[in-house]
Amino acid sequence: MYRSHTCGELNDSHIGQTVTIAGWTQTIRDKGNIIWVDVRDRYGITQVVGESGRVSEDILNSLKGLGREFVIQIKGEVVERHSKNPDIPTGNIEIVASEVTVLNKSEVPPFTIEDNTDGGEELRLQYRYLDLRRKPVQDKLRLRHKVSVETHKYFDSIDFMEVETPYLIKSTPEGARDFVVPSRMNPGEFYALPQSPQTFKQLLMVSGYDRYYQIVKCFRDEDLRADRQPEFTQIDCEMAFVDQEDILNTFEGLVKHLFKECRGVDFLEDFPRITYSEAMERFGSDKPDVRFEMEFVNLNDVAKGKGFGVFDNSELVLAINAKQCAGYTRKQLDKLVDWVKRPQIGALGMIYCKCNEDGTFKSSVDKFFSQEDLAQWAEAAGAEKDDLLLVLSGETDKVRSQMNELRLHMGDELGLRNPNEFAPLWVVDFPLLEWDEETERYHAMHHPFTSPKAEDFDLIKTDPGKVRANAYDLAMNGVELGGGSIRIHDKDLQARMFELLGFSDEEAEKQFGFLMNAFEYGAPPHGGIAFGFDRLVATMGGSESIRDYIAFPKNNSGRDVMIDSPATLNEKQLAELSIKTAIKQD
């Protein structure tokens, strides 16, 4: 054995024992006649000491010859530490070295492997195997591991069955772009990597596996951001003989279990539920952050018709009430105006109204609105003395989206988005379809297999845009953690759905004939949900970026800079795959 103990387990009870540890040199402090070496593994850090008169000169010289990130083995006696470190579990002890073995030397690393490193993100991605040695990164992956373990425990306790589904499937036209894989044995034909196991889990329901789950890799060729990677992980689930209430109760139970076991957070109340339309009216988002207030206030009745063209020519005038913020300076307000006018937000401007301590009002549109008019604004928004109203106007959908961004920005500025506070919310009754002006046809808001609400069946023929889906999302802290729906299990209804989405009978048969055929053999009522595993773990860890919780993530260009991927293929490989490229290969 290279070690008798890890670098994180020694404590007062081991004093007087001779032990062996192995790991990497974290720091070396050389004071001439005494030297301290911190030895690190994934379990913790242990201090090793060598002192003239206490250890041999050979041992002292061996310790002095160590460099950063050397892999070493230390044998010695555990003693009480004179200068204790209460911040680490091993802080009361140290090891007096009696044997020092260098197992492997190291080049000087390109950045410091410490909690607060001096390496930029791109450099750390290039040397990700070094970045993974740092404790903050290890803690994130440890949380990911624990969430995975507890997910399996929960599903096993309620009789779910884990079933693997294939990675090499066929491309479908809905959703994001597919990653495709050429088939050597079938020249000119391609597999696609799954964006989700959607059709397979429905087939499993037809097969009688009424409680399925899988922690599974999925792939989408889309532009990246903080909560997206080209390959990501889902907790994929499906149940048969259930309705929406069964689904929500079952998977609310999963989330409660995970937070209790992995974060020590106990949700005692049922998760609130709101409809999609209500979420858009109150927050401008289908994944609202309800850790703080600042809900939207419709000012149409009190702000329009006063001769101010910006409002009078708008579909919607919206305000949010920033409590106790009337002290914002002109400079701060101008900064907010510049912020909403950025291309990413797209607002033409912003109006403000301060509710002063003396009961008067000061706005950026005083020449259009009297004190009585502004008092009506304040009343509508529930504003009191020292509050600040921020107002945007324009087309309904655009202004809601812009105000959502402004609301979240103000939440950040005012410290209202505590990463260690968790506010879950079910959003239900999504629209089944959305109209695309470019293609002039309806698209499924979720996917083509989502069932409409039973009470809206008659609208499918007369007014498809008003049909609500039997669909639901779980949002938390402004993040969509998971989403799903009750599925269509009737072949005729599924055919009608394909027709609405613009599929010809031939296209529907080519893409989904296998599923339609399966429905001929007794498909049960079924539904499910998929959680973004990476997003779930990142939210639990209080982070916005899922990249921190993935061992080997891609950068914003979808590249793995550590292994330099994607890369070109040589001509022989391309010929075997019957592929010619428009770009000359190296």
C-alpha cells in the first residue's frame, strides 16, 4: 500500500502513530532549519514537518528538494501541531517525516492549484486535469456525485427501473440541430445523437415498463451559454397510467429528497403552481425567480392617454417597484437606461418615478404627467415613500421580456438573489403550439408528442393557437430545472398533431412511423419529465454556470481545448465514410 491514511483523515486520535500518506505537494515553506510541506489529495491536506535535530539531514534535504505538485509519499509520526489551523480537519496535527519518497516529479504548473487560483478560465480548461485538483472544483464534482447517488436511491425506493437507450438513433426535424454520425456500413446514411430519449421512453411505456428512469447523456448542436453545453446530462423519466397530478407529486418528491440529502434544505410546503400565462403577466418569464418581489404592474389605465406618445403608441406600459431605492442618483439611473438599451435587451429607453419622503414625486417625464398622475402610478404599483418605479413600454411580448431582464438585474444589484435560498415553482398550462412567422406554420412548444388539455380538444380544429398543453416545468431561482408533459397515446390524435405541425403523411411515417405503429398495440396513458442534471446540480451549488459542475466541459465555441477537439479527419477516414468536405482538410 502506498498509504495507510488519506490526507484528510488524520486527527488527534492518531497522535503517536506512525503513518504513511501519499499525494501532491501543495505548498512548501522553507525557514532554513525547519521546513513545512502541505501534502494534498482529494480528501484534504496534511502538514508535514522537517526540523534540524528532529529529523536527519537526508530527510531535511529531501523535503527541501521538493517542488510544487511533486507526487510524494511520506512516512512519519503524527504529533500535535504547535500552530493549529482550525480551518481544516487535520489542523490539529502534523507528521514528522521519517521517510520521503518522490513518486513523480512535476513541471511548474501554469497556474497556482489553490482555492483562489491565478489562472484564467481558458487556461484552466486547457489544463483541466490540473484544475480538477483544486478543492472548489472537487467540491462541485462531489456534489454532482452525491446528487447522482441519491437520485438512484429515490427511484429505486419507489420501484422505478433504470433502462439504457441507444445513442445512435435517427435525426428528427424538430428542436435544436442534431449532431450526426456517418455510417461506414451504410454509405451516405447518418445516425444522429439523441437530443433526448423521448421516443424510446414512450416505447418503453408501450412495452409495459411503467416506471422508467435514466441518468443519460444528450446532445444538441446549439449556441452555448452559461447553462448550455453541446453534451449534457438529463434525469430522464416516464410513467404509465398516470395523470399530471401523479407526475408533479412524484418528481416534486425527488427534488425535495435531493435537496434534503445533498444540501440539508427541507422543503416543508408543497411547491407553488402558476399557469404559463400568469407567469408571463407577472414576471415576463416561464421560469420566474420568485426569491424576491418586484412583480410587473400594468400601468396602461393610468399612464396612457396623457399626451406622452411613447406610452400612447405602446401596447403595454409596465412598471416594477424597487423598494427603498428612491435614493438612486441621476448617474445610477442613467446607467440603468444605458443597460436596458443594450442590444441584448433591446429597449428604446426607460422612465423612472421616485416616490419622495415628503409625499411628492419626481419622474423623468414630469412635463407630461402631473403629481396626481404619478400618484396614480404609485397607487397601482403599491409604491410607498422612498420607493422607485422603473417603467418600460412597447409591444407586449418584447416589453415583458425586457422587463424580466431589468427585474433580474435589479435583483442582482440589490442583493436579492441569494444563491443559498431556493424558491421552487411549477409552471403549468403552456400553449401547445407557437406560430412561426418565418415558416408560416405552427411549431410544437415542447415536442410533437405533447398531449393537449382534454378541455381544449375542440379548439384543435377551430383555434389551434389557444390550445393549452398538458405540460409542466419546474423552475427554481430563475432556472428551468425540468420539464415534461402528458403524452399523446392515441394514434388518431397524434396524426392530427403531425398535420398541425405541417408534416405530410409520408414525412410523419418516415420520421415517426415506428412510434405510430407501436401505438397500434395498446399504448397506455403515459407522461414524464426530464430534469437538466447539470442545471439542477449547479443550482443546488449556488452557481449560474453548469460548466463548473462538469469534469471536462467545452468552451463557449464548443471546443475541448484540452484535447483540441473537434478536429479534422484524414483523407482515408473520410473515404471510408464516403464523405467529401467543402473545406480542405489539413
